[in-house]
Amino acid sequence: MDPFCGAAFVFRSKRADRIKLLIWDQTGMVLVHKRLEGGRFVWPQVRDGVMRISSSQMAALFEGLEWRLVRPERARRPLAAG
């Protein structure tokens, strides 16, 4: 994938206690690293090198929470002007 496409690139250590995110924020590349003091990151299924989860699920994963319990957001319809 193109690193400038807006996707977050997420990497997990073998022991699953560390995670790195690489994100393009329109001004440069941002690298975020997090190590859990206790527990491990639960990893989503990866298909063809890509994992697809919603932003709210990603936020839960990054916090070390059970991201599978978070429902993906639904696309909201725009409000009609009235």
C-alpha cells in the first residue's frame, strides 16, 4: 500500500506486548510506539498482509482492550437541510 494513502500501518512485536503505528498526517510521517506493562495485544486477522478494522476498534486495540467487543461505526447519512 502507498504510505501516503491515509491508512495506518501497524506492527506488533513477536511477544505481542509492543505495537508501532506509522501514519502520514499530511505534514510528515508519525511513528507511535507503545509497550503494554501487562497483557498482550490481541491481533486481528490479517489477509494478504492487511488487517481491516474500524477506527474505534483500532483505538481499543491500541489501548490494549478487547477490540473485538467494539462495534464498527456505521456510515452516517447527512442530515437534510430543512
